[in-house]
Amino acid sequence: MFRVKEILIELLRAWNLKGETIDSLSEYALIKSYQSGQIIFFDGEEVNKLYIIVNGRVKISKFTEGGKEKMIHILEKGDIINEISLDGRRSSVTAEFIEKGGIISIAIDPLLRIMEEDFNLTLHILNSVNLKLRQSYRQLRNLGLKKTGPRIASRLWKLARDYGKEDREGIEIDLNLSQRELALMIGTSRETVSRFLKELEREEVIIVGNTQITILDIDALHDWT
């Protein structure tokens, strides 16, 4: 329990929770490790716990009736995976680790009781829901208004902003992200993504590695959006 409490204090430091809230959460929290490719829960599965990422990255995906996957979000350390499941309904998405990591899980029933005692906990969960909704609305808007090339450029620009690390060449997108996964995020084919990335390389806007992309000129990339 002591290690769980230490991890919760680190993860939730910015939430401004009461000390008693951390103590109560620690009583019910469990830690579990995952390998890359392991599923946390499937679309349609009953989920009776709240999951918070300790380390690693998780993709949230939705599958069509034809089996086509659409990646909706990439989440990382400190992010809540499934706050939308607090209503007790079955999950509407699949959550999968895309790199080795771990999660803390807290059963829903005691969590709801703890939320009643600390408004900051409730507020943070609501803010997390709101952020994901805004991101989803933005994706839908781009899907309807932008052609595929600008959608790819927009996604790269956002990934550089959220996960980029500056180096001598430019901004490296710090994600173990394949072209297939990038295509899933945008809702297009891997071949289309590959062709557009090659075009950006020819224009010396980016450099494409095996699983990383370096942005050489972030302003030029923005011009493509």
C-alpha cells in the first residue's frame, strides 16, 4: 500500500486532493504491469474500475462493424483511460498499451464514495472527460472539412506540440509510432500516409525514421495544415 500511495501522490500531485483522499484511494488502488500490445479492456466489455496510467502509452481505438480500426486517442503517464465508464455502462472503445507500462486501477463503487468527499477529484475527472470530447470534436471537424494531406499535417503538428522533443535537427516526435498507427489516427490508409510523408521529406519539412518522425521546419509543416 505504501508504494501505491507514493505513486498516487506523484501522479495526482496537480489535482490538489486532500490528504485523506489520497489515503482512501490508496486503500482500493491496485497496480498492474502490461507489455506492448496487451489489451486493458475491449469495446463492449464491462469495466468496473477506473484506470490511470503509471507509465507507458495507451491507444484508445474504435472498431467498425467491418473490423476497421480508428485510433481516437494516445494517452500517457497520469492520464485517466476510462472516466466515461463511471456510469456503469459497457465500454465503447478498446484500450491497448502501445509500449510497455503499467496502470493503477480503482474500483468504481468506492471511487464514487470518495468523489463525494472531495470535489477536486470529481472536477479533475470531469475536466478529463471534457478534454477528450474537445479532441474528438476536433477530429470530426478535420475529417469533414480537410482533405487527407492537411489532416496528416495537422496530426503531425499536434503530435509535435504534445510529444515533441527538440534536438539538433528539429523536433522529434517522442512516440514509438508506426505509419500504420498514424493512418489509424487519421482514418486513412498506410499507403496514403506513406506517400504524403515522402512528399514532406522531399520538401525538407520532416525526416522519417523507423518509428519516429523529426520535424525540421514546424512553420512549414503548419502551412500544410
